[in-house]
Amino acid sequence: MDIRVIEQLRALETELHRIETRRNTERLDQLLHPDFLEFGRSGRRYGRREVVEEFAKGGEMPSVTTRDFECAEVGPGVILLTYRSAHVGPAGELSRETLRSSLWVETATGWRMRFHQGTPVDDSR
């Protein structure tokens, strides 16, 4: 797989962790596929409209760190991106570590996220 595609998708994915992107409905329209669906870390199911509405509410948002990105091409113009994320606290402590997977689809207007899932990491080990 082309390293430029991997880096582009990594940049788009992490852009969605930034408050500036989440508050920008025009940018979200560009990044989220019209049929976007998410299975949240909470176990809840979210459609595109619910995600955009939730992001628009405002409020504080913790800093997020990401690592261990991997990509797999699942079809022409369809990439599965997996990685780990965690919230970063004021003293640099990590919490809410999550396994994440996103399905990105290449469209005429660029890459758009079609599906996303967050699964809590089992801290009991």
C-alpha cells in the first residue's frame, strides 16, 4: 500500500480528534460519508446526524494521543485503518485507552469515513 495514502488517512483520522474540526460542520461534511455509522466506545450506535449534533454542542474536549496505526486495503478505494487512542490528562497521564477502527472510502471529493468503532481496552491484565 502506498505510504502516502497511509499518512493521508492517519492525518484525516487524527484531525477528527481536534476540537476545531469537531466544531466545523463544513469540514465534518467533507470528512464523514453521507452513510456514516459509528459504534461508540460506550456501546451506543450513532448515525451521521447524531455525531454532527453531538460535536456541535460544545463543551470541553480532552487532548487525545494516538499510536500503532495499521492499514489494510479491503477493496478498490476502501481502506480499514486501525489504531489505539487515549485521553491525555493535565499532568500527562493517559486514560480511556481505546482500540479504534475506521473504514475510509475514496470518493470523487476525497477520502471520507464510512464507519468507525471504538472499543475500550481491557485494563485488567
